Amino acid sequence: MMVSIRKGLPAAQHPAAARLYWEAFGAKLGTVMGPDDRALAYLARVIRADHCFTAQSADGTLLGIAGFKSPLGSFAGGGPADLRVIYGRFGAYWRSLVLEALLDDVDNRRFLIDGIAVTHAARGQGIGTALVAALCAEGRARGYPEIRLEVIDSNWRARALYKRLGFVATHTARLGLLRPFFGFTAAITMVRPLTEADA
């Protein structure tokens, strides 16, 4: 299969990107960001085309996506105003509280990954590896010495991939009282140094 890795996301692929992202992370975020139709509407509204890399087939089918964060925002971030549009005032209020307690995005030393997803049909073909390589090159070009991601404790397949690509687990954050809101019990921080080979 011919696959190309491109920076950015064409406007016509925003709905497909939202579906792919939700397919990958819906089980983890479903209680907070669901139901599905609202989650998809929210993602289609907030995803930033300039904060991702995509993997596409020769005919332009979206096979994978890798988001990142910067001082200007994140691939699938959004904010309180976006939440209000999709979930209403009360729904936005409690979701904001839960998400704020979960997220800790302040890291001035590392390039931050904001989710990697590959379609089921395209898994096992090196697309995830290629997307990580693109992220590493981007982080290196921006002058970061390291790249960082979070992976949930039950996602052993992703953890194995990241470990094989040089990421090392540095911290495990358990959800504690937030556990009923999410489909996992802990998030593992993994870090990888960026070198000249990543340029």
C-alpha cells in the first residue's frame, strides 16, 4: 500500500479525522465527551488542521492522524466556548471541571503529542511508526530536546510501539476520584530524546 505522510489536514477530511480520533479515544473519554454525535460535532469544530500530520493512501483516504500541541493550541483542544456550543451551559460547566482536573499541558521543555490514531484496516503496516517519525522531526525542527506523550495503562499495543521507538516511561498518574468519568485507571507519561537523526 502506498502511503504518504503530510503535514496538515484538508478541510474535506475534518469529519473523517473527527471519526478516527473518536474511534481511538472514545472508550477513554466517552463518559465525559459523549454521546457520540456530540463528541463528533465537538471534534469537527475544534480540530486544528495546522497541528497534525496525516497518513493518506494513494487515493487520498485518511489512514491515520497524529496531533501535536504548541503554545498556539492543540490539535483537539478547544475551550469552554466550544463546549458550550455543543453541550450547553451546564454540560460545558461540568465537563470543563473534569477535563481541567485531568489535563496538565504545561511543559516548556518537551514537544507534546496530542493523540495518534490509525484506522483498524491500516494497522500493522508501519503507519504509526511513520507518524511518530514525522512528529519527532517537527519537534526537532522547533528546537525541542525531547518529545512527550501520554498513553493509558490498558493500551499495551501503543505502549509496546512507543517503547520500541525509544520512548521511556517516566511517570504514572492514577485517576483516583476521577476514575468514574474515564475508561482507564492511569495515564503513563513516556518521553523520548530528539537527536540529529530526527531532523
